[in-house]
Amino acid sequence: MPTKHQRIAVVVDPELSDALAAAAERLPHRSRASLLRELAMEGALQLQRREPSPIDALLAVPDVRAAKSDIREFIRHNPPAPASPESPHGLSEALEEQREDRL
């Protein structure tokens, strides 16, 4: 159908397929495009109503990015050196040095 509005292409993965099927049960006789629009509009309203989480607030800070991997996986592959009796706070001191270099 002709329109003056921009169109978008959407990949129907299993999650979206399930969402469309659930929407079709509540809104029978609607096209998939109409169901998708309804889901998008309802989702936008829900996001506007949602209280921001501490993670959302943190990610809103400039230059803060979400982690790309799990810290437990990183530590499993890069175990920290054991603490030395001569310097029991060695890891904390190394971290402080790194912080000083950045500030």
C-alpha cells in the first residue's frame, strides 16, 4: 500500500514470531504489519512508564559502555596473581595506580 511514511525491514526471529503470535490471539484479523506496529507502540508506552534502573542511569553517563563479556569468564581465563605476604594489598595498590594514571 502506498504511503508517504518511511518503511523499515524487520527480521522475524523466533522471539518476534512468538510475540506476533501472542498479539494475533488478542487482536485477530489484523495483518502482521499491523500487529508489529501495535507491539511497537505498546512497547514504547511501557518504556516511557518504566522507572529507570541503576544500570540505565549508569549507561546514560558519557563514555560509559556496557560490558561485552562476563567478568567471571574473564577471571576464569585470566586468574589474578595470589596475594604476596610482603604486600597483602598488592592488587588494591595496582588498581589505585591505574586510577591515578587516568585522572
